[in-house]
Amino acid sequence: MRSLLVTGGAGFIGANFVIYWTRKYPDDRVVVIDALTYAGNRANLARVEDHPHFQFVQGDIGDKELVQSLLVDGKLDTIVHFAAESHVDRSIHEPDAFIQTNVNGTHNLLKVARETWLDSDDAPATHRFHHVSTDEVYGTLGPDDPAFTEETPYAPNSPYAASKAASDHLVRAYHHTFGLQVSTSNCSNNYGPYQFPEKLIPLMIVNALTGKPLPVYGDGSNIRDWLYVEDHCRGIDLVIDRGRVGETYNIGGNNECANIDIVKIVCAAIDECFATRPELCAVFPDAPAAGGRPTESLITFVKDRLGHDWRYAINATKSENELDYKPVENFDSGLQKTLGWMLDNESWWRAVLDGSYREWIAKNYT
Ligand code: NAD
Ligand code: TDX
């Protein structure tokens, strides 16, 4: 049995992970610490609020006393670290918060973990600090380059990627220097329920349903490797359970696709939903599909992202061989689940978009 501190558990992947973990390990304690930034949403955890071993704490991972009290008082033995500023475009406009949370925040967690788990007489028999990172630390690939392995040299290109790379190095250093029992996973682009609609797939779905342009950066040829969020959660579980301490594992979805093709697939899936569920026309009257027009008509090519990485691709052979990791979803099945969830949870994304979700939570969860 484990007692977990999940940082950033009210964000997209963190919330999916908490839902996954409490379902699979109902006897484990799960404490979430989340600062509830614009990307954090208590409503993402609604499904676990009544779980007997779940606790939510609003707070900053940079708050040393708070993190220390959670680890010590709760006798927690595992940290699963998701909390971060996570949107590349924001890191281009306002990088400071990325350094503060992703670098300094991670360092604060490592310091507290070291003091509590290595330097204290009261330490648990075993511990684990699992750090959730990204493929963006490896930089960008050309069309014929082999996919990123765990041995690919780091070459981060955006302030976001650089801040994640710095945090990965700190995690590695706390293992090498102090003996902290760490593991790191680097994964590709996630999609699925609860993703903040600033990222490509949920943004396209929301804009398509509300009749707004679908902004494709540059010529849309950039390639990403899409991973359904539950497959990512399963991968993290395997790393924590079976991964070797001090090691890094890549987690991918085996689904490379150009952005323009992803957007067209999303558009076609929406058209099909409206064709088979005519009641959607009244719910989303501004969607082109409600008027019988193709959703693709909303595609608009816009100015490219500064320093836009061209291609990411994950080689997950190490995780497959050592951990028996394999993604369950292909892009079609993952998109059906994601789109179905977005169609059924209009109130969630409308509340997130108009920033009124705090009032929405107060109304629904207190
Ligand atoms: P997200 O932006 O949806 O959620 C981040 C969460 O962290 C939010 O709930 C936010 O409130 C919280 N947070 C931010 N700053 C905090 C602080 N100082 N203290 C406490 N909580 C704070 O992000 P996500 O997409 O769920 O990503 C989770 C992790 O996975 C990140 O570390 C990210 O770098 C990594 N990752 C994400 C993807 C992806 O495709 N989304 C891919 C690879 C890796
Ligand atoms: O409106 C858009 N139009 C567009 O063409 C948006 C939001 C994105 N894009 C492009 C940029 C990227 O090539 O789509 C691709 C995906 O963009 P994002 O969803 O912003 O993801 P990306 O920049 O690839 O980073 C994501 O994957 C790695 C996550 O946001 C990171 O947190 C993760 O580490």
C-alpha cells in the first residue's frame, strides 16, 4: 500500500491520474496539492471527492512548510509530480511563472523529500519521487530522424521545454548526489477528458462546436505523437510499480500525425456525430455541422508559433521491454472517448472558458 502526494492533481493529467489510481488502488491514501492556477480546476476531481482516502489541499508546491507538513503528518511515501505551467504558447509570452513553478517548485519538492525521507529518523521504509516530464526536452526531429529514446541528448527549444529539462536534471541530481529514490517519465502529447481548451485537440472541439475559427499554426505540417491520457496514467503506474530507481522511461502512443491531419480528423468526427445525433443541432446551433456545413470550413491558417518544434516522436521500447507498457487506445478510439466526453460535459468547458468555474464549483460542490 502506498500513501501518495499528487502535485497538480486538479489539472488535466493529474486529475485523470487521481481518478485512475483511486479506482485501481482504493485502499491507498491520495493527497492532492494544487495551487488552482487558471489550469487547475477542483471540478476535475468531483468523481473522487467522496473517496474515503482522498484529500485535497489548495497550495503551492513552492511552499516548503506546507509540503513538509503534508509529507510528515500524512506519513506519505510517494510523490507523483505533475504540477507545472504546461502551455508552450504561454511560456513564449510570460516565461517567469515557468521558471518559478517548474524549476524552483520542483526543487522545493526535492529538498523537502530529501529532508523528510533521507535525513529524518521517522522516514518511511521505502519512498519514491516520480517526476512527470515531456518529450519536448529532447528538442525537435526532422522527417527521417529516429524517434526520441531515453538516450537522446537534451535540446529544449521553448522556455517551457527548458524549464522541464532543468527540473529533470534536478531530479536526476538528487538521486545521484543524495540517493533520493526517483524515477522520471517523458511522454508525448496527451489528450482526453478534462484537458484545458487551450491545447490543440480540446480547443479545436470547443471552437468547432461554437462556430469559431480553428487556428492552425503555420502550414499545419508539424507532427506530434498523440497519447490518450489513461494510457499515460497506466504508464506512470508501471514506472512507479516496476521501474528501476534512478531511471527514465519514455511513454508514447505510437500515433504520429501532422497537426492539419489531426484537425481534419477531429472535424470529420464532429460531422459524423451531428449526422448520427441530430439532437446536437439544437444544443450547438452555432456549429457549422448544425447547418449541414462541414466543420473543416472553419480551418484558418494563422501565424506560426515562435521557435515551433517541427516533429516529436517517442520510442517507448524501453518501457515496453522492461515494464510491459503498451498503449490500449488508438487515435480513433481515444478521440471518440474525448469527443464524447466534451459533448456530454458542455457545462464543464463553458465554465472553464468563461472563468466562472470557481462559482460553478461553489454551487455544485459545497
Ligand atoms: P495542466 O496545466 O492541465 O495542469 C497543471 C496543474 O498544476 C494545474 O492544476 C495547476 O493548478 C497546477 N499548478 C501549477 N502551478 C502550481 C504550483 N506552483 N503549485 C501547485 N500546483 C500548481 O497540465 P497537464 O497537461 O495536466 O500536465 C501535467 C504534467 O505533465 C506537467 O508537468 C507537464 O509538463 C507534463 N506533460 C504534459 C503533457 C501534455 O500533453 N499535456 C505532455 C507531456 C508532459
Ligand atoms: O491553436 C493551436 N493551433 C496549432 O496549430 C494550438 C493550441 C496548437 N497548435 C499546434 C502547435 C503544436 O504543433 O498544435 C500542436 C500541439 O500544440 P499544443 O496542444 O499547444 O501542444 P505542444 O506545444 O505540442 O505541447 C504539448 O505536448 C507536450 C503540451 O502542451 C505540453 O505540456 C507537453 O509537454
